Amino acid sequence: MSASGGTKAIVAALGANLAIAVAKFVAFLFSGSSSMLAESVHSLADSGNQGLLLLGGKRAEREATPQHPFGYGRERYIYAFLVSIVLFSVGGMFAVYEGYEKIRHPHELEAWYWPVGVLVFAIIAEGFSFRTAIKESNESRGQLSWTQFIRRAKAPELPVVLLEDFGALIGLVLALGGVGLALGTGDGIWDGIGTLCIGILLIVIAIVLAAETKSLLLGEAAGADQVEKIKAAVVDGDTVTKIIHMRTLHLGPEELLVAAKIAVQHDDTADEVANAINAAEARIRAAVPIARVIYLEPDIYNAAAAAAGTNPAKAPGGTHATPGPEAPEPGAAEPGSDPADTPAGTEDTGPTESGH
């Protein structure tokens, strides 16, 4: 896994969660607090989630095969999606059930110092893990806000760890509040209410993670800044005069596919066109190193044909010849032609950026 995958943040979170899970479960055994039981399961689920992220990063490093010619980079997205499912089912639903049962059948806490001491320890440990995740994220976040970073990050590990740690800290505060109110009022129902709130919080975070990761699984384009760098690199004004249309797609967090139809000079020889394509590919890789799979198709740009396209506002290119007086109506298929053969450049450029 690359540095942008946040391996350090994942390992820090894994170590903290394993230690906290054991401490919380011991506190539950001594005190009978349902908040402690829910929190111990939450920490155990988080530990499993970090294991899934590490496994996904390892499996994504496999070489491409004939069956999977673009490699396994998207496995990181799949394992991040599994994290959201585990967080929802094991963490959130279990805590909701425990909270509901404790509200129905409350009982007084025993050995209150155990849950209070463990919660204070857990807050400190989770705070350290959260601080590590923030530090790792700041290296790639740039000028983006935290919300924008979570929505636009192509590497799923850091957003997952950030949301998990944030949810864990809020959950610990809720658990501490529930235990404190139960001790102060002598009514164990507050412990159940705290547990129920923890479950709802985990479910909300799991839904957010699932929505963000689903967008990555479907396939997202390069960011706007990367698209502009690619456009600037393709056109040299001499051999490549224009981009007729272009598509980008993330094959993984650090692997980008670029497909474009480019305009070349009408009198260029085949050798000159081939050299122009090779030079353009080299410029793209220099400008955006993660652009590892590049397909460039040469064509002749025709402004008049582009303006006469089926949607002039979205047609950045044209056909090989300007339509004459007997040319078919714009958008109509020529006699004997394949309807699937669309005029060059009549496609729109599509979205250049997606916020999950």
C-alpha cells in the first residue's frame, strides 16, 4: 500500500482499538454496564475493520492478469465497503439492540470505577489514533476542507479511519455521559440511553462510509486539477492541436486511465502521428504520474462539422469532412452506415470530477 493509503494511521488505530476492546470488556464484566459491552464490541469491530483495510491494500498490489488486465487496485474500495457493512451490522445494530434491552430492563451499575477508568483511558488512546489519522490526512488534503477531503479522496483508507476514530471519540463521550448519569441518578436506564445513542451514531457513520465508497466502486473521474494538467500536457499546439473529447477513470487510488480523441494535422504522415501520440503520452505521465493506462485516438478536427452536430453546445469536435449541400441532417445516419458509428467529436466531455 502506498503512503497515501495511510498505513501508519491504520496500524495506530488497530493497536489502539485492540487494547481498548480488551479494557472495555473487562470493565463490562466487573460493572455490568451495557455501554461498556456495546463499546467493547464497537472497538472489536473497528479492529476487524482496520484488518480489512490492510488486507485490501495488500491484495490490491497483485500484478495484472489476462482475466483482470487493469489490475486489482479497486480491491481497496471493496474492502473499504466491507468496513461500512461491518460497522453497521456488528457495531451499530448490536449497540441499538443492547441499548433497547437495557432501557427495558435497567439495573444498577456495579464497580462504577471500572467503566469510568476504562473510558478515560479509551478517550486518550482514541485521541492519539485520531491525531495520527489527522496528521497523515493533512499530507494529502491540501486546501480542501475535511468534508471535501472525505468526499473527494480516491484512497479510501484515511477517510475510513478518520470517520471511525471520530465516531469512537463521540461514542466514548456518550458512554461516559450515560454511565455518569446512571451513577448520579441511580437509574440504570441512562446507561441504556447512552448505548442506544452510540448505536445510532455508528449506523449514521456506516451509511456515510457506504455512500462514499459506493461512488468509488462505480468508478470516478480524475480530480479537476488533474484533468486540467492532462489537457495542458496533451496539446502541444504543433502535432496535437486540440482535444476533441476525453474521459478519465480511476482504476485504483493510484492508477488512472486516460482515453482521448485528439486532433492532429490533416497532412501528417502515419509516422508523424505515431510520434505525436507517443510524445503526448510521455507528457501526460510527466504531468500526472498516476496516469498509467493511456489510450489516444488521432482524428481531424472540423469546426464546421462540430457546430452542426446534434448538440453544438456539447460538441467539441467534428467529422472528417464538412457536410455539403447533400449531407444528411445533423444526427441522421448516412445511407449504408452503421448507426453505431457516431461523428467524431459529437460526444460531450462528461464530468471531470466527482465528489463521491
